Amino acid sequence: MDALGQILVVVYTQYNNEIRLISTRLQPSFPLGVAAI
């Protein structure tokens, strides 16, 4: 389960980073709202 947990953490962090990049490019005034979704 540790290996699976690490994989989920990596995927989650990469997904969060991509959402932050997209939110800052499309809606710089609402980054938190897009990241919360």
C-alpha cells in the first residue's frame, strides 16, 4: 500500500501543479477558485 500511496501523492501533486499553471494563465485574479475545484 505504501507504493500505491506514493504514486497517488505524485499524481495528485502533478495534477495540482497543472491546475495552478492553468489557473494563473487563464484567470490570474481567481487562482484559488480554480485550484479548489
